[in-house]
Amino acid sequence: MEIPAELYRVKTRDLTLANEWRARTRATFERAFAAGYAAIDFVRTTDAVGRARAYYILRRQAERADVA
């Protein structure tokens, strides 16, 4: 799941937009977790034109028979 790579800069320019990003990110995580996904990593990189990118890596977790 991609998020703004420099959310702190968004916060300094537009707090309302930053709060919207946080709320949408939270809602997306809640849906993913409810569907059996887990956040397993966070990656920062740059794209082909040098823009910073940031991603949470989500993976569907295998259902465990030993969980009640």
C-alpha cells in the first residue's frame, strides 16, 4: 500500500490533506487486517524519475487451525 513518502512535508503545507491521508490509510489498514492481511515490511525507494516512494508491504496470512 503506497503512502506519501514525505508525509511530514504534506503536514507542513496542508494539515487537512495530511489528516485525510492518515484517515484513509487507517481505513485501508483496518479493511486489510479484517481480510486477513498483515503489514510485514515498509519500503522507501525512488522511481525512475527520482521521486521518493514509500510502501507498506501487506501479505495475506495463512489461517491457523490452532487459533480459537
